Amino acid sequence: MKVGYLGPNGTFSEQAVLNYSKIYSDVELIQFPTIRGVLDAVENSIVDEGVVPFENSIEGVVTTTIDGLIFDDKKLYIKSEVVIGISQNLLVRSDYNGEKIERIISHPQGIAQCDKFLRENFKDTLCEAVSSTGEGARIVSESREFLASISPKRSAEIYGLKILKENIQDDSSNQTRFVVVTNESPKSLLGDKTSIVFTTDHKPGELYKILDIFAIWDINMTKIESRPMKHKLGTYCFFIDVEAENKDDLRDALKMVERKTSFFRLLGSYTRVY
Amino acid sequence: MKVGYLGPNGTFSEQAVLNYSKIYSDVELIQFPTIRGVLDAVENSIVDEGVVPFENSIEGVVTTTIDGLIFDDKKLYIKSEVVIGISQNLLVRSDYNGEKIERIISHPQGIAQCDKFLRENFKDTLCEAVSSTGEGARIVSESREFLASISPKRSAEIYGLKILKENIQDDSSNQTRFVVVTNESPKSLLGDKTSIVFTTDHKPGELYKILDIFAIWDINMTKIESRPMKHKLGTYCFFIDVEAENKDDLRDALKMVERKTSFFRLLGSYTRVY
């Protein structure tokens, strides 16, 4: 069993995939340099599953992941989810001794999660986005300038960096939800959570009609996310998570949702593993 | 009258603010290095208004802008909107002659809008985020390596760059909606579009109840965006745009929305100026 995730060593994705892979006895973990690379590898069966960040409690949805699930020609599905606590830290080279920090680097989500800290403490320091929080730490360790990265603590150990400041994210209860994606379509609606995507006709009240269906069957919608349809400003596709104890009701409701939408896809019905 | 926007010269924000400022006879345009900087300047009355990108038809909402409108302690409001067509181009130094391109740089939205082009043509080239599309072009012009930026055509003129490939965005009808923000609260509901933010109790069906209100008064919801509440995964704040010809109905409906939500704020009622 091969599972892909966003590398290098020391990313939050690595932490998520290490937690997730405990449920398997024989698993090979494979790093990719981008989230897009993980999704491509799943689509093309280079790996069996991919663990990718889906949404963060401060910065919101990861657009590469959600758009991959919604728009890719080859189909991707959600098989499971993993939630981990996220502690961001300001890391510097071990020989740092109060010098001016030239730049601060991290994944865009890392930068966004520490927005308040950066505004209060590094108002005039340039922040640059790199492909992952782990990659940021790696770059700091190899740089000749004094850079800082926003990265997990684990990155400090891996790359021999000093933790200048711990827990710098805007809210102490920062969490990220990762999804486990496969290219196998879901077989049942038995999971705790069920995710769908759909588009409606571009007419007033069309989204309301869909939520009305969930209200009729007492199905709890726990998340709604709108994503642009890309060809025209103001046209959206909706991603929705629902929870329902009565799986017959859920099946009937989704049948009705499918009938009332112009595009509908069941992304998965799954249970949190960690 | 002072209007702030995201610089440097050559950004799409500059194009939007140039269009917008035509409606005034005496206006001073002031550049800021980040969107956050523009919002801060408006909050602190350093400028009278700020023109900031709000959402793009390919990549979706600009999280810095929407979170600034929703969460800032000092209040920001929307006074107007401007929509411009976005054509992204691959720019290189004028002496480029087929050398290997080391890195491609742009604002994260610029990179995301050209995702397909980059995957098809520059699969193994590192993409790096910088603070704006114009800043990307400026860096290319000053770099000793062969970099490329994803930027507006205007940037090529300003920084003396060559256009290696035109219109590289994933969809030819790429548009960005900019909002004009002020720190003055809205005086009426007379605009074509009205924007609100609210949170509901974290109970099943609460969002449905709000959309029900709009359905009762035949008010057309043209956009819904959920943003995380930041302190707990799975809790959201909603941004909604509505359009209603009957302003008395709109007032009555919003009064009811305010009553049924745990937090409510009218962000603005405004008309597109360009």
C-alpha cells in the first residue's frame, strides 16, 4: 500500500500521514513536492491513497485540494479524514543571535495563520511563500542570510534549527483537517460524514431549494463552501458536508438533491480515523 | 481625496484604481506593499478609501480582504465595486533567448489562475509567491538569473520586459472583482448589491433559516462565502451578497436576519462603478 503526501520531512502533512498510516501494517509513504503532485499521483494510480490538507481553522479551505476534488477530469474521492492540532513556530538558524531577520518564509497557509503575530512583530519584514512549512525550514537551514521560517517544531529537529518563538499562530486551538483521497468511488453512505459537490441553475433561490431538501429530511449540514466555476464571475459550485444517523433518509435526500441540481457528485462517505 | 491600493506600478489593483478614480476630479493615489497595508491605512484614516481585490473568477475569494472586512476590530465597509478583466502573461527579461527559466514568480492568485498552463508547460519549475503581480515583474527585471513572472501586460511596459506568452490564465474570461472600502458605515440600502456578514448558533438548520428569510421576501442571494471562525474547526462566519429591487422588503428581511443571527453586520449597499 503506497500513500502520498506533501514533503519534505517535517511538514504537518507528514504528521497527518504518520497518524493515519498507523491503521495499516504495511505501508510505504511517498513524498511529493506539491499538493497538486499528490493528487496527480492518486489520479494516475502511482500511489493508492494521498493525504492532503483540506481546511484549516484559521485560514480556511486549501483551494488546490478542494478544486482538485471538484474539477479534475479524472475523478478523486474522499476515503477518510484526519484532524491534527497545528502549532506554528518561528524557526531560525542555530547560530542566530539577534541579527536582523531578512525574510520570513513558509507555506501561504502558515503565513496566513500567523497574520496577527507577523503584523505585531515583523511589520516591515518581507514574507515569502514557499511550497511547504517543511521546505521553509529546509531553506532556512541552508541559507547564508538570516531568514526565519514558520514551521512545525518537528522541522526544527529535522533541520537543526532554533525555535525563536513557539505557538505563534493567531489562535491557540489551530487545527487542520486532512482528507485521504483515492480514485475509487464510494461504495456506501455509512460514514459519519458525507461530502458532495453540486452546481445549481443560475437562478434566484436554487441553493435554498437544496438546503430545503436537507431540512425536510433533518439532515445536518456541517459545512458549505462555494468555489468559483472559473468561466464567469459570480457562478459557483458548492461543496457540502452532511451528517445523518438515518442512512436511508440520507440516500433519499441525496437522490432528491441529484434530481434538483445541474451537476452532482458524491465525493465520499467516511469516518475520521484520528 | 486619498485612495490606497496594492502596488507597485503595474498591478491589476492599479488598473482597477485607475478605472475607479475616473469618477473623481481630485484624487491622490497611494501605493501600499500589501493588501493588509491598504486595509490598515483605511482603518486608520491615512487614506479615505482603499481599492482591494475581493474575488477572482478562477481562484475565488481573496482571504486577506474578506477576513479584513469580517474580523477587524476597527470596522471596514464596502462603498463600491469595480470589475476588471484579468489577462495573465508570462514575462521574462528583454534579453531572454530560450534559456532555462529558473523560477516563476507572481502573487499566489496569479499562480493559481494559471495552474493548468504551469502544469502543462512548467511541470518541474519552482513557482514562488511574491506580494503582487507587479512586484513579480519588478523582481524579474532586476534579477541576474532568468526568472519569469506572471503579470499584467502593463507590467511588461513598466519594467521593460518581454512577453513570452500572452493570456496564460486557465479561462479566457478571467475577471476580478475589487471592492472600494471605507471606514464610514453605510447610510442606506439603495445600492444594486448589499453585502452582510453573520454567524448563526452552531445548531443544525440555522443557515437554512436565514436563507428561508431571503426566500420569503424574494430576495436574490448572489453569493455565499463561508469563512472559518478561527477558534474552532468547523465553525463558520457567512458573507452574503443579496440583490433586491424593493428596498423596503430588503430592510425588513435584514431586520429579521439580524434577529435570527448571533452576530450580524451590514457591510455595505453599493453599485458597481466600472
